Amino acid sequence: MSVVLGTENKSLRKAYGETLVEVGMDKKNIVVLDADLSSSTQTKLFATQFPNRFFNCGIAEQDMIATAAGLASQGKIPFVSTFAMFATGRTYDQIRNSVCYPKFNVKIVATHGGVTVGEDGASHQALEDVALMRNLPNMTVIVPADYKETQEVIKYAATHKGPMYIRIPRTNLPDIFDASYRFDLQPKVITKGTDITIITNGETLKETLLAEEALHSKGVNVQLIHCPVVKPTPSSLIEMITSNYVVTVENHSIIGGLGSMVAELIAERDKNIHQKPIGVNDVFGQSGTASELLDFYGLSPKKIIDEILSQLKII
């Protein structure tokens, strides 16, 4: 696997829709449910190819999850999609009691996660979705970072047994992983360094790659680790870290997501590592462009660089 930041932005939602069609051809028991947002989530591609296996449940997300649980109980593999805000917050009770408790094989693939939903504002910006899903027993939580990884994650989901939450952004992102990339549950070391370790996932992998390049030019050797799996906790992560100082970066609240997972792992396994979380600091989002909001909440390359340089002065 090699890593090169591409120049063309691609839709991870399209990667999801196209891969759904691919796995649907192989697995006839895959069905897809959507809450009247199939153009946005790109499940419309599956609907076109397999109209008898696609169900538009309308703006009734709780019913959609309950229906998916029923289909799973009969041997189907339901992929369920809507915006992350509605897929988790509005349906928490159904996910908890009708999917995770009986361990049904339901795949919740939510789009429009994080502040980069942009102008839609706080009501549509899911900043706690990973925390909600990570807290549920039997749930697997994955946050892919580019087109290729999204394809591989969907293929993995089609064969993995059990509840799964996959978070995809609204924004288009450049390629990071080459054609040889294959998904598994382990973190990936992107760059090697001993001055500081950055752990990230999802669309902020791009931001941290840009930050790492700038920091390297300033003589800071950064170890960058991509950790797409937020649950189950990848215990191997602690052994990968080559610095005593860790910064976690995520397009999510600093409470309950990637940063919390890393903090829990450090507290259990290595108390000599100091951690600084970078993310949305226990506030709601607001309306703005994706790039404006990333910068405002400290997730742009410049803000990440400033924070890391400030922390290096402390240590």
C-alpha cells in the first residue's frame, strides 16, 4: 500500500452507491433501505439496478431501522442509509433494541457526517454520531477516508456478520490510498516520526496529511496514523505509537469518538503517553462553508499545525 494525496476530488457517497451495486450482484440477499434521500446518499444506483430489492421508507427513519431489523431476522443483509444526524440521533432506540441487542446483520451507512455538511447548519451536522454508535454493544464503527477505502469498507461490510455503522462525509475528497489497498480492522501508519504522533480518520486524514508536510518542512518529524475503526478498539494501536505525545484529530465532538477511544486505550495500556484531542469542543455546529467550518473548529491544516507547534513548546 502506498499513500499519495491526489489532485482530483471524488465523492465517497458515489463510491458507496457503486460498490453497493457490485456487492449486490454477488449477494442476492442484500437489500437497501433509504429515507427519501437516495439521490444524496447515492443508493439510487442500487435502486436503478435492483428495484425489487430497494425500499424507500420515506421520512420515517425509526420505521426504516425497524424494517431493516425485520429483514435481517429473515436472512437478508440490509444496508440502511440517510444523513448521519437522522441515522443515529433520530433512530437510537431502534438501533439499540432492534438491531444491536439481537445482533442483527444491519449495515447503517450514514452520509453527511460532521461540520462539513456546511451551510445546512447545526441541525444537520452530526457531531456525536460516532459516540452514540460506539457506545452500543455489538456495533462496529468505521470512518473511511477516501474513495478506495470506502469501496473496500462496503465490501467488508457485505461479508462481516453483525451490526455496523459506517460514516461518510458530504464533501468530495482526493485519493489517498492506491489500488492495492485492502481494508482490515487495523490502523495504518501513513508517515513515520518520533517527535509527535497524529491519529486521525475520515476526511481529516487529508487535512493532517497537508499539516504533516508543512511540519516536516519545519523540521518536525510526525508519525501519522490513520485509524478508520473506532470500534472495536484496535489494541494494536498503542504498540504502533512511536512518540510520547499524541494528538487526535477528528471531524466530531472531542467527547466519545476517536479521541476518547485513544484516551481510554492510553489510560489502560500506557500512562506515559500524553494526549491532546483536536475536534469540535463540546459545542454545536453552525452554518458556513465546509472549509470555513474546518478552520473555525481547528481542523484545517493551518490550525492543526499551530496547535501542534504550540504543544511542542510545552513538552
